[in-house]
Amino acid sequence: MLALNRAYLKIQRIIGKDTEALESVRLVEAYRRYLKPDNVKVLLLAESHVFTSNDDREIPIPLLAELPGYPTHYARFVYCLGYGERKLTESPLHPARDGTPQFWKILFSCSNRVSTSSDFAPILSQTPYHQRLPNKIALLMKLKEKGVWLVDASIVALYNNGTKSREMYRALQESWQSYTRDVVIAAEPAHVICVGMGVARVVEPDLKRYFRGKYTVIPQPNAHLSASKHLANFKKYSSICCQ
């Protein structure tokens, strides 16, 4: 955690008083490390998780028999099963709106061949909770087994209540250079998928240097694209991860 702490202090000097708490950054890192495959084959390189407040971290995540040692505090991060699943936490502190179904679609696409938007149903709200949660757990474990790992270029949240930090790209660049670049290189993935054009502007020079011919840039799943183009992008994930 020493390298993470050092990077955090550098980012904090850029963002200032609005920087997400170090405890939230460490919690997200705990989720990420829990689901890191022994052998990373495809690394998904996204932008950042969503700002997790001190109150958010007070929301308990119950012990899950299928996931021994899984973190027990809520974070606004897709690897946290409580994010978007109010019935899991059953907490009065649970946010009125949360979750990131678009990133669950990416994860699903990295483990399944996708042909239509209805294929995502098992991990979306139209599937009852008592079926959906086991589906999500099984998906996370399958991705770990397959060697698919999600890493954010920024260790610190860059968005809070839908508003991005004014120093977003400086913070993103500092995080990448101070911490995440080394994490990605050390993982030795066979392929890197960069999620988002904004992320690519920061990281692509290094991807060209270290992963030439072994990386793909795909627009963010919330980009202003047609439904058919989004589906085509999800199919790209499948074609890379499901070989």
C-alpha cells in the first residue's frame, strides 16, 4: 500500500480539499486486489470509480459464503456487489440511486458471446434479485478464472454526484504515472482494453510503448453512441476475451 499512499498524496495536491478520502481509495483497491486473477490475460483499463464518501463506507456488505474474505464495506465501484444492490445491504444509508449497469454489461461481454441487448438480462434489473445476485457473483468468479481484471487509471474518484473534478486530467495523468502504469505493466496482460477515449489520451503513449499491437481502445459505455454501436462495442469485448 505504500506506493498507493504516495500516489494519493501527489493527487491530493492537485485536486485539493475535494479529494476523496484515502480510506475510500484503499477500500476500492481491496476490492480490486480480491478479484485479481493469478494470471492476467485481459486487463480492462477504465477511468475511475465513483466518489465514495465516509458515510458510504459505513454501509455494511454482509458476509458472502461464495466469496470468503470479500470486503465488508460499501464502495461505489462495480466490483462491490452492494453498489446498485440495495437488497444486499438493506441499509438505511444506502444511496437512493447507485450502480453501474453499463459496466456490468462490459463484464458480462468479457465472459459471454453477445448477440443482442437481451443477452444482458441475467445481470440486470429485469432478473429478480434472488437470481441476479448469484449471477453476478458467478460472473465475477468466472472473470477471475478467465484472467480478466478491471483496473482504473485513476486511483481516486474523478466524479462526485455526476460532476467531474476540474483537475480531472491532471489527476488522471498523475495517478497513471505514479501508480497505475506500474500495476498494468507488472500484471503482464496478453491484451489491454482501454475503456474510453479520454483515458486513451493519457495512457496510449505508454500502451504503444509496452503493449504495441496488444491493446484496443473502446469508447465508454455511456458515450453518446447509437444502441447498435454500443452493441458492436460489447461484441468487441467478447471477441477479445472469449477466444
